[in-house]
Amino acid sequence: MKNSISKRQEKQKELVLKKLKQTPIIQVACQKVGIVRATFYRWKKSDKKFRTEVELAIDEGINLINEMAESQLISAIKDKNLTSIIFWLKTHHQRYTNKVEITTKDDNKLSKKQQISIKNALVFAQLVQGVNHEKK
């Protein structure tokens, strides 16, 4: 009896992986295979091989969706959709990316306090990676 349960679970795992490669959303994959998410996460926690295969399947699914989205974006650009054109240029052309320019009257010599203020403003604007300043 355990053998038939194991075979059924292996088949379900294979189907979940297949679905994740097509649509990298765990809830959707589970519904299509007919299992609950709790079962999926139990399998993922207890089966190292399955856990690795899940991550690979999700990555493959994300890549597929990204390619589909990029294809649609290119189609929209060909249809002269201005929003799509602007998005493409801002994300793929150096001349159109967001820029920050900082100038001073003093040969660009900033005080330490000014440097910190600018750094904090850039972090706040999400233009540079912040440094964790938590007190210990």
C-alpha cells in the first residue's frame, strides 16, 4: 500500500514541477495538480531533491514569463505605444536612464555632513543601496 502512495506522490510532484515551469505560482500549480499548498510545502521541507527541483522549475517558469512579457513589450513598441517605448528606453538605453547630478559652488568639495545628507537622500530615493545604521 505504501508503495502505491509513494508512486502517486512522485507523479504529483512531477506534475507540480511541470506546472511551475509553465506558471511559476505555487497556488496555481497545486490547484491544477489537485493538492493543497500545505502538502506542497511539506514535500518541499522533507524532500531535498524536490526542493531543489522546485527552485529550478520556478526559475524556468519566471524566465518563460519574462520572455513572454518582453515579446509583448516589443510588439507594443512596434505598434508605436509610447508608454512601452519610454519604458524600453529607460531600462535599456543609457541616455534615458534616471540620473542624479550634484553640483556645488566650491569645486565639488562637500563637508562630511553634506555627504551624509546626500547619501541619505539617494538611499531614500532608492537610487543607491543603503547601509544598515541600526544601533547595537
